[in-house]
Amino acid sequence: MTKKTEERLYTVEEAASRLKMNAEVLRRKLRLGLIFGIKLTPKMWKIPETSMIGYINHADNLSKQNVQSEVKTSENCSRFPRWIEYSGLPSFLSQKYGIATWLVMKKIIELDCFENEKAGFFFDFKIEELAEITGLTRQTLHKVIINLKKDGYIDYITMKGKNAIAKFKILTPLKTPKSIYEIPSEQGGVQGRLKTEVIGTCITRFF
């Protein structure tokens, strides 16, 4: 009986070198599920050799077919998971508290996607700058984030003062009127997708 040899696992840097790819580009492909990898921690991946061989063997096809798939996935997730726009959350928050509440919630989601590799962690952002990019007064913004925290959408910690820096965190799973499983793939949801297209990707970031 022959002994089964364990498959070699590569670090991101090692795999990027073999694939002749920038390490950050490889990390993005791993997050999007375009290359299979094993996520050990929020920032550490291991890539099996067979995963790299498969990617190399299909390089010609990927140049057209999979790149288009990547662009489509990126459109669903580049600033925030697109399914949230179709979940009923925009109208729910707007009807309950006013349009400013959805405006702020959307911006905090965008900032979380930009600042954090994974949801559920605090990120820093100036209150004054958040007011500026949303077009709201500090008083209105303060009321909005209080309501979002009270309803269990976000958590935040802030200090007083003009240049105060607040720590924001999206609470997960994100409460939405419509589940991600009820939203079709063309709207960024899970309905109609294979499990391999969903697991480990940004589509389920807040779910």
C-alpha cells in the first residue's frame, strides 16, 4: 500500500511568484474565489499546488471567460455587496428614519469594505469627514448613527471635539427585510449560484 503524500501548500508570496502575479492581486482573487485557497486567519492564506496548476492550465480561457466573471463579481462587491441594495433595507431605513439614515448606512458599509478585509471589526473615521461626504450636519449625523446603533445595525465609539475620530463596526449578520438567499444572482444575491461561487467570497461579507 503506497503512502499518500501530502500536497504542498504555498504562502501568498510564494504562489504569486510562481504565477507571476502581484501578491495583492492574488489576495483579491482569493477573496473573490477566483483561485482556491485555504484561509487560516483574516490575513493569512495557503494555496494548494493543484490550485495553482489548475489556474496556470486554464490561463488562456481565463483571459476571456473568467476575467469577465471576475469583473461581474467585482461589480457586485467593489464598494459593498450589491445584494444589500435589493434587500429592502434602503426603503426600510428611509421610511422609518428618513433618507439620511440609508445614506449614512450605505457610506459606512462602503468604508468598512475599503478599510477591513473582513466584516466585524472596528475601523477609524473622522466624524467631521463623514458629515462632509454625506452632506449632513453634525447634529443630523449624530441622530442617525444613534438610531443605527439602537436598532443593531452598527456599533461605534466616539470622542467629543471637532476632529473627533469615531470607531465604527457593522454588526453581523446584517438585518435586512429580504434574505440574501431570496435575492437572485443578477442582483448580487445567492439565488441561482453554485456554492463554490459563494463560499469565501465578498458576497456573504455581512451575512
